[in-house]
Amino acid sequence: SLFRGLKFLITVNDLHSLPDAGLEVAFAGRSNAGKSSAINTLANHTRLAFVSKTPGRTQHINYFEFGAGRHLVDLPGYGYAEVPASVRAHWEKLLGQYLIGRERLIGLVLIMDARRPLTERDWRMLEWFRPTGKPVHCLLTKADKLTNQEKVKTLRAVQAEFAGDPLITVQLFSSLKKQGVEETEKVVGAWFDA
Ligand code: GDP
């Protein structure tokens, strides 16, 4: 399966240093949303993507390979409150440039905490990316923190925001309970196979 073979390749400090090879999917999300945990869970690996104890301190881009010219770009988490506003703005601008202009990018996986999805910054990412016409898959993670009723309600509410847009899909995910892995595999796998 796609994610099980995921291998870490390199870390770069700016988006211009990303290797120019093959195709890639990007994982983005607010700092602390659970992005590193999700990548580790998908890869069935405990420490492939580093789960930081000091979120937002380092703004590194981790570059992974699924194999056969297929890559995963783990983008720096955005919105970390303790990073100076000027630094945050700089990074967000670079993220925007990447999302808008990267030709090898075939799809975006947007990680959001299921307890507070679609923050202002998440919308900004979506607004940058949507005009490209490429697909977005939203993972509402930490779903284990919601009751079953809340899960259904949250999933429906986020789906409703994108009703009628076939390019945006949404699912629940939990790294703690390892739930949602197959659904993510299916969606991201289909992007590469398209
Ligand atoms: P990142 O900054 O987006 O990469 O977030 P991390 O993956 O480092 O996770 C941030 C915090 O949320 C850590 O304390 C994780 O243990 C916790 N976390 C991540 N995913 C889940 C999940 O699915 N369920 C629960 N309960 N906690 C999670």
C-alpha cells in the first residue's frame, strides 16, 4: 500500500530547495493540528515524521518518497502563536507561492483538528490552492476526542462548506485510534493513479 512504503529523504529549509523530481502531494495544517502524527500513522511508523515538543520552532520541510517518483511534502505548520508575526507572515507567503505555483504538486492533504476545523488560516490555504483546480482532501484528525454524535455533526458541517465542489473531500481521522488510514490511502492513491 502507498503509505506503508513511505521513506524519509531529506529536510530542507526553504521551498526552493525541494528536489525537482516526479510528482508530489503536500500535507499542510496548523501547527499542532496533528500532521506529523497523521503521517506516522499512515506510514505505520512511530517516528518517521518528527512529532515536535516545541511546535513552530523550526520551519522545516520534510520530503518523503512513496517510491517511483511519488513524493510527500510535509509543509511547515502554520499559525503557531509564539512565532513572531513577521516570521509567520513570511512563511505563509512562501506557502502560498508553493501552493499556487508548484507544478509537480498534484493534491493537498489539509490536516485540521476535528475540534476546530476551518480556521481563518486554513481558509487562506484553501483560497490559494483552489484556483489551481487540483484536489484537496481534508483530514479531521484527533476525532477520538469527539463523541460519535459530534463526529457526524463535524464531518457534515465541513462537507457542507464544500458542497458541490467535487475537488474537496473530507474525512475523519485519528492517529491515536489509527482510524481513517484506508480512506486516506484510497484518495491519495487515486491522485497518483489519475
Ligand atoms: P503537528 O504540529 O501538526 O505535526 O502535530 P503533532 O502530530 O505533533 O501533534 C500535536 C499533538 O496532538 C501531540 O501532542 C499529539 O500527540 C496529539 N495528537 C496528534 N494526533 C492525535 C490524535 O489523533 N488523537 C489525539 N488524541 N491526539 C493526537
